[in-house]
Amino acid sequence: MKIVITIFLLLVSAFSYSQKVFSVNNTNQADVKVFVVAYENEADLKVFKVKYPNEAGKNDGNWFFTEYKNQAAKSIYFVDYKNQADLKIFFVKYKNEAGWKNKEKSHLLY
């Protein structure tokens, strides 16, 4: 019985870190405030928007935007100014380009 419970907990924890995000309309509803930078070298995280939820990775920059907040692991709010952000992101064209540039901020998405 302990083995079954251990396996269940490992599976739940593996799926709970997937980067399914929901964009909220107010800053007070967000878990993380995000700013989209114009240049890759300014970003903390390079993000690739995936088409399907099963493609969202475990804190690796592959994001799936959900339709509803309760489907997401994190809610984000896009701020207007860089100094308001907890996290600076840059959207990349290819999935293999996604990933952390500043791993010190990775805790924001766990």
C-alpha cells in the first residue's frame, strides 16, 4: 500500500509543475507579474507557446495558455513596465529555444 501511495504522489507532483498558465485581467489576481521584453538577452525566461496542454513542460519555458483559471498551474498578469514585473520573458519561435536564462527566478513558476 505504501508503494501505491508513493507512486501516486510522485505522479501528482510531476504533473503539478507543468506550465499551464492563465492570463488574468487584474494584477491582484496573478501569481506572477510578467513583462515581455523586446530582446532575448533581457529575459529571465525564453517562452514558447505550445498548442496542446500535454506539450507544456515542467518549468522549462513551454507554456500552454488555458481558457479557464482553474485549469492552470499559475495565473499571470502582463504588466506595462519592466520594473513592475516579477519575471521578464521573451517569446521564441521554436520549442527547443525555450528555457531559463536566469534560474534564480525559476521558483516563481513552481
